[in-house]
Amino acid sequence: MYLRLLPLAFTLLLAGCDLQALLADPRVAQREADAKAIGSACRHGLRSIEDCYVLNEKASKASVFAGWKEMDQYMRDNKIEGIAPLGVKPPPPMEEIVTETKDEKAKPAAKPSGKS
């Protein structure tokens, strides 16, 4: 008799639960939470979303953006000013900027002569 009620009890038990939440890997949820925290910290630190992506290449871009966007809205709603970053600067662009040529370095400055 109890064997017939077991499937019914099991079905009722699972009806109230989110099955995906039970089967989800907690490490995935932790990585997503970390990426959202990274995005929030970037926004509070006045970093652009692009700089945040470059500095945190391994983090999920979607989760980083979600955290950045949430923090942006929170800061606007509560009139919070960001804090200028003091740490690592984003890497410079790949193209090289040349300010002087090698010929200009090699030429010595003209010496004024004492003769007129």
C-alpha cells in the first residue's frame, strides 16, 4: 500500500522545487556572481566597460556587463560618485606612437659660433 503512495509523494515533492536549481553546478553560479562583482567594481571605479573586459578577459562578458549596468543604475539613483582607479591601468593600444625619428636623435644640436 505504501508503495503506491511513494510516486505520488515524490511527484508532489518535486512540484514545489526548481529542478534546475537542484542540478546546477555551484561553481558556475559562483563564476557568474564573481563576474557581476567585477562589473560592479569597474563601474564604481569609473572604468569603462571596455576597459573592464580587457582587464578581466576570463570573466563572462554578459555577467560583467550585468554587474556594471546594475551598479550604474544604483549609483545614479543614489547620487553616488565613483572613485578614480589608482591601480592597474589598461594596456596601451597596439599601434605604436612615434614622436621623433631616429635621424632627429642622431643630429647634434648646432653650436653657436663666436664669429659673426
